[in-house]
Amino acid sequence: MNAKELKRKITSPLIWGNLLAMLLVVVGLFLGLRWWLSAYTHHGESVEVPDLYGMDLSTASERLKAEGLTILVADSAYNKKLAAGSIMVQQPVKGARVKEGRVIYVTINSLTLSKVEIPDLIDNSSYREARAKLQAMGFRVGEPRLIEGEKDWVYGIQHEGHNLIAGDMVARESLLTLVIGSGISTEEEDMMTDSLVLSGFMSSGIEADDVDDFLEVTEDE
């Protein structure tokens, strides 16, 4: 191929037309891909996350749906100041800017009271120590039940008449009764009772020797 023929082909309108067509196709594909990516990712568009604290799940779901967002329960906890089923925590937090379609994760207030493990207090602590520890864990502690034993020493824990042991799971805020020692044995109580009776007789002018023993009479006699 001589130079004249090569020059004629290079300057041919057909070649330049094909090159221009290819360039237009490439530019068109580039612009189309850019538009599609912008539409797919909502480039430059965002919505503000509303405050969901205290809302019930149904109301929060409708609110987010109106904003183009979705909701997902990630966890549950317990707060006695909030209604059961209401939202306690959200992520992302209120006021955050997110893209449409973003999932908002929430923690809701448990529908039931959380359960707590009974600590090792039986025959291991005083009444004051046990009461303070149980109250700190969220339990209510009622009037103690007294039995014969070392004064104020914890011999048992009861809930609704049932004896508990360390490791039992009981609902928070339950009313517990501590079984503690009165500090007075049965023999000592009898001696104190006899002493009070004799004191009563003496104060009334009756000598102890003047008191006859009681004779138990049965039906057979």
C-alpha cells in the first residue's frame, strides 16, 4: 500500500464516522452508568432519623415507614418507668442523617420482668447485709420471719411461701422474706415466760410457794 492510498483511507469519511459513533456509544454508556449508580445509591439524598424513645413498636414502625426507613428489634431490656413493649434505645440515634431504606435497630422494654439469680446468702450473712444486697438487685424485702437461732443470722429466703436456694431465678421486684434467727432459744423463751408469770404473782401478793401445780385431767379420768 502506497502513501497515497493510505492517506485516502485515513481521511475517509466512513472511518471517521465509525470512530465518532464509537465515541458517542462510550460517552452514552458512561453517562447511563453514572445516572444508574446515582439513582441506585440515592446519591446526595438522606433522611433524618426520628426520635423513637417511648413509642410502641407499631407506632415506631409506621413512623419510620413514612420516612422510607425500616425497623428491626435487636434486643430487649427492662425499665419500670416505661410501658411494656416501648422503645428504649435506637441505633442510629435520633437526628442522624441516613439514606432511605436504612434499617433502624431498636431495644424494647421487656413485656415481662427480667429474672435475677438469688445470691448465696443463706447461712452466710446477716439480716442487714442480705437485705441490702437483695434490694440493690431490685428485689423488695418484707418483714423477716423469726425462728430459733443466732440473732439476725439468715437461715433462709422465701418467696410466696416457697423456700429458695442460691441460684434460683426470681423475677426482679418480687417480694422476698428473709428467715432469720431471733437470738432466743425455745428453752430460754420458756424460762422468760415462767419468770414473767412468777413476777406477776409476786406483784399481786401471792407467793410462788402458794401456787399449786396444775393437774392435767383426761377424759378417761
